[in-house]
Amino acid sequence: MQVEALTVEEVLPVRHKVLWPNEPVAFCRVPGDDAGEHFGVRQNGEVICVASVFFDGNTARLRKFATRAECQGQGAGSLVLEFLIAHLRERGVRVFWFDARASAIAFYQRFGFTVDGEQFYKHGVAYYRMSWILQG
């Protein structure tokens, strides 16, 4: 497995299937998608894991990180997150943050991310803000 750059059109089907399957595909787009960087992993030619990163100076935000359910636990998500951390360090990013589903908190904590603040909800799903100050 390896991480590669993808287009918005390539990440949308996985975002939709994993994150918001009961909503229209358009619901899975985010403002600024055209300006973000999109990455993913393919297995047998099919995209199985996606993540999008959006930049604001030396701060980066992770959005719409998703791995197809049948492919979870096989290392694709960890590979993408490790790649992103290295990529962001190279770009001089100091703060990396995102809104994480409550069900994924333990996964992110394994990489050193910390919870910032109280639980909140988006469309009925529990989230926490998480971040990490990237060290040299």
C-alpha cells in the first residue's frame, strides 16, 4: 500500500459511502475542496481510504478522513495519517487539527493527537475537536 495524491472526484465516493451514506453525494463536499489537497490509498485499483487537508498559513485542517468499512483495521488509515504528518512537517505546518468522530478518538490518540474541548454534534453524530502541535 502507498499513499497517493487524488482528485476531489476520486475521494467523494469513499467519503459518501463511509461518512454520510444516507445523504446525497453533494453533502460530502466541503467549502474549499478545489483548493485542498486530497490523498488516498488504493487496493486492487480501488480507492479504499481518503483524507483531505486544507491550509491556512502554518495551520492545516484534516477533513473527511475515511476508510471503507471492509478495509478498516488493515493499516490504510494509519499509513495515510503517518504520510500526512510527514507531509505537513515538510510544508512547515505547526498546528494540525480536525473534528473527529467520538468513535475514532482512540485511533487518533495513538498518533499523539489530543482532545480540545467538549463533545459536540454534527448532524446527530458526536465529535470532538482534536489537534497536535507538530514538532520539528
